[in-house]
Amino acid sequence: MSIWKRKSIDLLLAEAADSEKGLKRTLTAWTLVALGIGAIIGAGLFVRTAAAAANSAGPSVTIGFIVAAIGCALAGLCYAELSSSIPIAGSAYTYTYATMGEFLAWIIGWDLILEYAVGAATVGIAWSEYLNNLLVNVFHVSPIPYEWCHSPFQTSADGVSGIINLPALFIVGALSLLLIRGTQESAFVNGIIVVLKVAIVILIIIIGWQFINPVNHAEYIPKSTIYTDKSGLDHHFGGIPGILGAAGTVFFAFIGFDAVSTAAQETKNPKRDMPIGILGSLAVCTVLYILFAHVLTGVATVEDFRGEGGEASVAYAIQKYMVGYEWLGQFVTVAILAGFSSVILVMLLGQSRVFYSMGNDGLLPKVFSEVHPKYKTPYKANMIIFVIVGLFAAFVPGDIVGDMTSIGTLFAFILVCISVIVLRKTNPDMKREFKTPLVPFVPILGVGVCLAMVYGLGWPNWLRLFAWMAIGVVIYFGYSKKNSKLNNGQQ
């Protein structure tokens, strides 16, 4: 029983072709682009932009976005080749199984929990914050009491301790039920939300441009210093270290385009549509992100992001500085709340498809790969994921899970870039509908940029990643290795 045994490409393609017992093919290129945008534009843009400006880079957060976009584009080219050549659920997990063997596939599958499950929890927590903003500023009613919308590890300025984040738990549960109902229905709901939130981002850019205060951009790249935040954590602020730190933080804003690849087995024509979905959604969002960050840091000051703005910095900046457009702040809150919902939806979709593949391979219990007889969705996996994500969303603070998500995703991207190089060597004759250009230069550059962002996230996040991976290794040798279908001759 070798831990380096690889799953053959022929076997993977045979599984993808067996649609009778598998997932239902309903998605097109444009629904994939919408899924990508749905996952990308959300908490990262509306929450992490302000956090990166406050803690790391000030106005030069826009350069951080460019660094993050380069890393994502390089990884995206690799994802496009792999997802069009191996059109099966599971994303980076599946690609690693085919190229580098079972143990590394398990590691990346375990790591993807950090991206999708913990990512969904992070956005669920942000959703809860904006719900209170909606209740107070739009409906003019009392907010949900602090203790019922914050984790037990958080305490308010007047000494109230959190108990459980009930709104975050609610939204995760509601969207889990929608996913069980069907992928096509989920994609339709996501499409409506995407139109709404792209429209609001464009509105903020156009209207906000006239309120940019040149003083806020006078020192575009601040001098390098150490900034200590409200939690007592030190951050490299300004200079190259600050920009890299900002890139690692706002990288969370790009998480989602790779979730498109997890839906390859539910795509009508994956060989044509997957590259369009992955690279198209990434391109649209990169342009919007850079313009949005430029406007936001021009309208409000770094001190605004560090102080009262907090999680709802965008709405706060509009209400404080964009006189006469207070209505836009209210509209933004509604749109952001809807937008967060679509991000959670796609994250939960991605996680359930990774678990579906791992259950199919025997690395997780069979229950994860059981498909609903009517809806053709991995409904039991969705229910288990609701419990996992719900616990994170209800009981863990948002800033901690946000950075865990970023470092987990960067690790996945690094392995995907390496997979392209390995697959070119081991399967040179495999039919590739889309080819990553300049191999191995592009994948190696992708690895380098992602490693730079991992460095920018700092040692506390490295320790969390290593601890998470250590738990995964114990589970692999305790359960997965013994039950692997490939190692037991069942595949």
C-alpha cells in the first residue's frame, strides 16, 4: 500500500463520463463566469480591502491587489489547463491525485477545507456584521444584541462578551438547503445576485471618484513601520513588507475563481467552458478591485479603517464623506448582504464537491459521496459541511479564519502550479483543450508569487497551517490510507 500511488487519468475521465450515478451536468460557460464572480466579489473586497489598508499598506493596497492578481492569474492559467483536461469534481485535490500521488492529494483535500469551509465561515461572520448595519442604518431598528452575533472570544467596548453568532449560523444553514435542492437552482440565484453586486461596485467607483481627496493618496506607499492593531497584533505597515502583507490579506478577495474548477463534472462542455469560467471571472474582478481600492482609500483615511469603520468600512466611508449620497450607503449594505450570500453559496458548493470526490475515493467515509436520488447533489456532504462551517461561523472571530483561508488557498495554488509541470512530463500525449503558456516558466513564477504572499501573512498563520496539516496527517494514517479504494484495488 503506497502513499504515493497515483490515480490514472483514464480512470478519472471514465468517472467523469459516468453521468448516470454521478452529478448532473447543467452549467454553461456564462454560469461558470457568474459563479466565479459570485465567489470572488464579496467579503474580500468589502471587508478585507479596508483591513489591508489599515494594517499593512494604506493607499498602496492597490499594488497589493496587483501582486495578488498576478499570483492568481498564473495559478488560473494552470487551473484552466487541468480543469479542461481532467473535467471531474474535486479541483486541486483531483489534479494532485493524478500527478503526485495519494498522500499529497489527501493533504491538499484537507487543506481545501481551509479555503472553502473556513472561507464560507469568514464570509458568514461578515454577513452577520452587515446585517446589523442594515437593521440600524436602513430599517432604523435596534441591532441584534452583541452576545448573539459575536463569538465567545470577542468582547464589546462596554464589556459585553459574545456567546454565539446566530445570524452567521442562519445564513450558512439556509444556503446549504438551497445547494441540496440543486446546482442549477443555486446558479440561478447566484446569477441574480451577481448582477446586483457588480452594479453596486461600478456605482461606488463612478460616484466615489469625484470624492477622492488627493491628500489621502499623497504618501501612496507609506514608510515602513510596525503597526499594532486593537487586538495587540503587530503588522509590517508600509514599504515592500506592507505591500506583501496587503497582498496576502486581499488575496482572500480573489478566492473563488478556483471554486469554478470544482464544478467541472457538472459542466455541459468542460473542455471549452472551464477556461472561460476561470479566467473570465478573474479578469473582470481584477479590474473592478483595483479601481474600487483606489476610490475607497482616496475617499476615507487609514484612521477611518482602523477606527469606527471596522467591518462595515465601505458603508461608513460613504455616509461620512460622500455627502448627498447617503442613499448609496444604504443600498450598498443591502447589496453587500446579498453579495456575501453568493460567496458563501459558491464556497459551500466547492467544499461539498471536494468531499464528494474524497468520499468516492474512500479517503473519507462513503456518506460524503452519496448523491440525492432526485436532485443529484451530494446532500449528505452538504449537511455535514453545514455543521462544520456553522461551528466556525458561530464560535470563531472573523479575522483569524480569514487569514487561515488565505494561507490554505495559497498552498493549494502552489500544488496546482506544480501539477501542470508534472503532468506535462508524465502524460505528454494527453489531449489538452487549453494549454498553460510558457511551461515551466509560468507555473514556477506562480509558485514564487504565492510563496511571497505566504511570507507576507506572517508566522502566526504559518503555525496555524502546520497545526491544521498535522491533524490531517493523523487522520490520513489513522483512517484514509486503510480505506483508500486505489490502495485496496477497488479502482
